[in-house]
Amino acid sequence: MQIERIGTVRAALGECPVWDAARGRIWMADCRHGHILAVDPDSGATRHWQLPAPLGSFAFNGDDELVVALKERFVLFDTADHSLRTLASIGDSHPNLRLNDGVPMPDGSFVAGTMHIYRQEGEPPLGGLYRLDTRGRLTRIAQDLGVVNGPGPDPAGGYFHVCDSSRRKIFRFRMDAGGGLGEREVFVDTDALGSAPDGCCFDVEGGLWTALVHAGAIARFDSHGRLDQRIELPVRHPASLCFGGDGLDDLYVTSISDSGRLSADGPLDGALLRVRGTGRRGAPRPRCRIRP
């Protein structure tokens, strides 16, 4: 197993790594500061875009455009001219509520969820899980999720998985052919691992990988939710991960130095890491095709 730092990135809240096969770059966000970064994994050279903070997540939407979840709205961002076009807003507004992690879907839509923090005992979370369809129309597709992370369909397309980090659980929903979600069930409870689950990705065998944000590690669960691989990392708070590289056999991991709730000051906290030698290959990630 080889673990190395990529470039000199030191993110406050490193999230949403996305492999860009066409350009051979790893993209990521520093959500607390509203930054989107594109990093050359060989040279470490980094391009940087500034968006309104806080930023939740993003996905490729064509060649030079991104769909981005900001605090309470979804936008299209042109990386060439830096223009922003608002598509939809979630409707709920609260100082402690914002959009968080998201994922492109096979049909070209974008699904993202919210995080509602500092709630009182028994206070239900606002927001939920939202789908932005290919015409830019927004629908809430699930509720009662406190801190959404790692949403996404499994490679076979039968289930949609989503973490609620506030409950330290990964749920899964049966997903129909049209992308509709059925009843949810607990897929994994990570409390016994000493952490909430954070960002997720899948390998081609259907294994779900997640960042154990409080435990300084990443973990793989098989299609039955059984832990079968755990890798300790040289950071205190890994936040998200994705497969990349020519064979999609490298794992890229983002991390936290100061999220506002979690902080660490080690030499690699906030860094972008590459993990080689896992013996796994990633499932290809689709791009959005949103054309309002």
C-alpha cells in the first residue's frame, strides 16, 4: 500500500473529489471557502475557481461547465468565463442549513442533500435529498436526513445509498427504473468503528468505500454491508474519496484542517492524498446533462 500527498493543497474542508479522465486531473472543493480546484496528480499544478461560500458539492455538466450546490441553491458555473446561472432553490432557509454532498446520476440529473446542524434534541431536520433533473427542475425525493454525505447509486443500479453522518449510518433505498426511491433501510452502522461515515464511492465489484471522518481511515463494505477492508491514513479527518487514474485503480482522498466543527493541525491535515495498491478498480462516474 502506498499513500502519498498530491500537490500542496491544504483545504479547510476538502470534499467532493472527482476524477477528470479527459484532462487527467483530480478536481475537488474546499467547501468552507467556496473554492473549486483542479489538480494535476503528477506535477501538483493547481487551477482555482472562487464561488460563493459555503459550497456543498459539484459535478461536471459538459466540457467547461459545472453544476454546483451552493448554500440553498443549485447553479450552473462556466469555468471559462466564471459566470453563474441559478437554476433552483430548495425553499427551506435557516442559518444552520445548507446543501452538502451530491452526485451525478446515470440519466444526467444531479442529486444532492442538505446538512442541518446544531439542532435541538428531537428537532426534525429541515431540507432533505433533492434531484435536479436534466431540464433544471428540482424535486425533493427524501426527508428526515440530518447530514447528507456520500449519496449515489450502486453500480448495478438497484439501490441508492446515502449517509446520514448525524446518525452514523449509511442508508439505502430501493431504486426503480425511473430513479424513484422506495423505503429506506440501514445498510451500515459505522458507530462501532468510532466514526460517522462521510463521502463515499463504489468500486466495480459493488463495494462501497467511505471516509471514516472521525477515525482517520477509509473503509470498504461489500454489497451486504460487511466490512472487508480498512486503511489507516496519515490525517485525522478524511472527508471524501473517489477512484481515479488511467485504470481507475488509484484512490484520491480529501481531508479537513478546519471545517468549523472539526479541526486538526498535523502536517497532512487538509491535504489531498493518493492511495495506491488497494487491489480495487473504481466504477465509472457519469456526467450531468442538465440543459434548462
